[in-house]
Amino acid sequence: MSGEATEQGPIRIAVATDANMVDAALVVIGSALEHASRALEVHFLGYQLTAAQRDRVAAQCEAGGARLVYHEITPDLFDGAEQRDSNISLVTLARMHLPRWVEGRIIYLDCDMLVLGDLAEVQDADLAGQPLGAVRDFYVLDQMRAGKERPEKLAHHAALLGRADVAGYFNAGLLLLDCDAIRADADLCARMGDASEASRYKFMDQDFLNLLFDGRTAFLPQAWNSIWGRDAARAKTLAGLPWLPEAEKTPAASQLIHYTGPKKPWKKQPLAKALLRGRLQALLAWRRAAARILG
């Protein structure tokens, strides 16, 4: 059962946020609802939200016919953790506790995302007996493209994994967690909850998850974690990686946009600059979705 999807069960998603990112989280949930082919179950990991903010989350889920499961995040979950990067909030560490709170499979989504496809495809993915599904990190793949290899750019990843081959390093913005399988491995489940250890690394829990699930990850299509502004580069990069399974290259169209970096789409920024960086289309897609979802 650990490697198989539950047929026709709900699409379970989880988002984690503090009071500063509630609108962004609502856009993630709303865009997932817009494309879902079956019922959605939303696990909302909230840290220090006001009653009014919690009511907004509940109202959105109710309006979309989604079941809401609210998890109150408390400071003790971050005991011993240190925020090393101002762009990476400690709240992200809350996802590490999902296997203790949830039965079956769940899709974790960062709040800087916009869903464009039916997440049932992720929920039902074949994990081939592995406890985790994720998308290989595009920036890592881009440094491995034939003729464009940049091992110096991957020094951190090589040191982290203890080898030169870092093709299995994944971006943790979208994760398909088989919580039952993870929980069945008591040591793995306990280590996931170690916020102090997770915060030691450059990319915090993303690095830590890559260590914990090294060799135990099923890789999902790149389209399910498309870095914004990289559409043209993605096609060229994937064409230059003949060893990458075809299933990870298709579909070509983005099913989920990931707005990585500090210049989030809800922040003020010159549209001309976004155009030059190839980000204008993705920027406007988020803003249109936000206008629909947030009103």
C-alpha cells in the first residue's frame, strides 16, 4: 500500500504559513481547487494567524467544497532551529511533521506557487515503493546539461550528498509524501521532526530532506515544479539531458509555477524588467489568479 495511490480518494494538499503569507497560501489553495478533478482536502499549517485570517481560510475552503483540516503550529516545533536565510522562514519546517499528523498520501506545496493542472495526477503518481515523490531541482539539472556542465556550481550539493553525481537532488517546494510509509520507519519519521538539525544546512529542510530521502525518492515530471521565467531554458536543458527519463520531461507545459527567489509576484516590480527576464507571463498569471481568488 505504501507505494500505491488510494483510488478515487480525495486530493490531499498541505500548505504552511504565518500571518504574512496568508493571501499567497489562499492563491495556492484556490488555484488547486480550480483545476481539481475530485474532492480536495486541505491541511492548513498555520503559525500565529489571527482569528480573522483563519476565518478567511475556512471560508475559501467551504466555498470551494474542500474539507479543511487546520493544524495549529506552535513555537516548540522549531525548538533549536535557527533561521539562517531571511528568505527561508522557519515556518517551512512545519512540513517535516506531516507524517505524524496525516494518514496516507499528501501533497505539500510552498506558498509561492500557482497550480495550473489537476493535482490528482500527483496524488496518484506511481512512487514505485518509495516514500517520497519530488521534482529534480531544475537549477541542478541546468548545470549538468551536455556541453554546459558546471560542477563548481554544484559543489554545495556534492558536499551535501557526499558524491559528484547530484542528479537526484530535488526541489522541496512540491512533495508527495507517503505518510504511512514514512511513519513505518520510526527513525526516519523521528529525524524529520528534528528542526535543529534541519536548520543547520544552507537550504535548511530542503537539504535535510535530500539527505533523508537520498535513494528513496520517486521523481515526478518537471512540469509539476516549473521555475518561473525558465520555460525556454527548460526545454533546452531537458533536451540536453538524454539520460533523464522521458516521463520526467512530459508534459512540456507547466502544470505548476514556482515563484522562487525574493522577487515574488505579489511584490511591486517593473513589468519591463519582468519581461526582459522572461517572467512577465508567469507574473501576470499569478496576478490574474489572485484577482479571481482573493477578489
